Amino acid sequence: MQIPFLLFAQTDEIAKAAADVVAPLADQAAKVVKAQGFDFPTIMLATVVLITLGIASSVAHYLTKTPNPAVNPALVQRFVHRLWAWWLMFGILTAGIFFHRIGTIVLFGLVSFWAFREFITMTPTRRGDHRALFWSLVVFTPLQYLLIAMSQWGLKYPSGELIDFYTIYSIMIPVYASLFIPARIAMAGDHKRFLERSAQIQSGLLVCVYCLSHAPALLDLKLHRFDGSLWTGSNSGLLFFFVVISQVSDVLHWVWSRIKGRRIIAKDVSSSRTWEGLIGGALTTGIVGALLYWVTPFQPWEAAGMSVVVAFLGFAGSMTMSAIKRDRGVHDYGSLVIGHAGVLDRIDTICFSAPIFYHLTRFFFVA
């Protein structure tokens, strides 16, 4: 009669021993998963986006194969082209998260390079601008992202104090590059349309490189909640949240403009942007942000507020880029995505909202 009890005792001891072995391994695995940016909320958000894109693609395929007289074919084609861009963006973002921090920074750096190249290709340049463009594309663009990457390397001054690379990359382009570019153009000896040419390169570098670089810089923030408690989530999830909200705001603005749009904001710049679309899209984006608060260090009302800010700044980015295209007499910045606009056409909302989102997060949620 004692044998079952002895077996039970031995089994209990084996279970405890196994738990002692498995628990550290599980903790280590969790640390590795988090280090790669794959905490549960991030995975859930990526899954939600993946399912949404899958459903949207199915709808687009049905509308393409089964034409409906009540649906504008041009509208369907535009929807399909946008899906191509979103799938590409989703792939880049998930690939960056898979390769963790350095991979994300490199991918955003390549996107910045391509967007800046599209911007410069659209604007007229002269022979005297070539050296300044070389420095902008080959030196300042990679240097901006290199400084962001170095912020986690733990480099120190000779005094032993850690180097805060934020103080360098936050002013490198707005100050040093902005002073260098006109000086380098002047040294070429070509004074025709000097201010216009200098401003074009400065603007492209500021929007396409400096502003966009604040998105991967979110990965380096040591975040706390507003009450001061430490946030244990993944910064990759916060970056994913920001990109999703910026794209959702653009779509919702268009939807509200189609449904309730009456008063066009600036007809000569964008005939599809209305005040009703702006207000309705921003408020709806706030609701979406509140529903996704669980992937961020924000409370629901904080996530809603940040999302509304992103919506308004994304609108400002779209209008600004549209004004530049109208001034240059072009429809799109490029054709990176087959059959659709260039990469800059798809990231204009991100470019304008990234630095503000970054600095608001850094100001309120970094202890």
C-alpha cells in the first residue's frame, strides 16, 4: 500500500525538479522573445493587421473579378494599389521587428534614402548642386541613422559619462546639414536661383530623412507610464502602433470625405480633402487608438489623444506633399509600388507625424 504513495512522492519530486529546470529556460526564452520585439501585444497587433489586410485583399479580388456597375472601377483600382503599398509596408515593418533594432533602423534608413531620391528627382537641380546632393544622400542620410543606432552602444566620454546621442542626431540635420548645404552650393560658383535650390535640398533632407528617422528612434526610449510606473512592453509594438495609426488616419479621412465631405479645404491642392473628413477622420482615429492602447504605455484616453495628434499632423503632411506635387506639375513622386505612387506618397503622413509623436512620448512617458 505504500508503493503508490512512494511513486506519488517521487513523481512530485520529479515535477518540482523539472519545474526548477524549465522555469529558468522559460524566463530566458521570454527575454529572447522580448529582445526581438515579439512580446504578446505586438504579435496580437501584427495579427490583427495581417487579418485586416487579408480580408481587404479578398474584397479587392472579388471586386476586380466581379465588376459591379454601382462601384467605380477607378476607385477599385486605387484601392488595389493602396493594398500593394500597405502589404509592402507591413512586410518591411515585420521584417524590421524580426531583425530587431538594427534591422529596423537599416530598413527605415533605406526608405529614407529612396524617399529623398524621389523628392530630389522631382525637383530641378543644376550642376552646382551635385556635390551638395552627394553629401546629403551619401553622408548625412546614413549618418543620421548611424547616430540613432549608436545610442544603444554605451559609448562614453573620456570623463566616463555616457554619450547621449539624442543631443547629436536631434540637431545634426536641422543645424549642421542646413548650414553646410547652402555653403557647398555657393562654393560651386553657381548663383542662379540659389535660395530656391538650397531650400529644395534642405526641405527634402529635413522631411524624408530627419523627420522619418524619429520613427525607429522610438525603439530606444525607456518608457514609463504617466503615473511613473515602469512599462514592461515592447517598443517595437509602440512603433507598430504609430505606423498603423498614421495609415488608418489617412484612410479614415478619405472615407469621411467621401461620405460627409462638403467643404473642400484647398481645392487647388487636393480636391478630396474636406473639413468634414479631417474632423471625422481625426475623431475616429482617436477611437481606434484608444482600442489599441494595450500595445502602448498609454492609457486609453492618452492613446486617443496621441492618435488624434498623429491624424492632424498626417493630414498636414499629405497636404504639404500634395502642394509640392502641384507646384512641380506631377501626379506622383515615383513608382516604387507597381502601378501606384512612389514611396514618398505613402509615407508623407509618417514623415510629418513621427517627430511630434516621438517628442510627445519622450516628454510625457520617459522618466
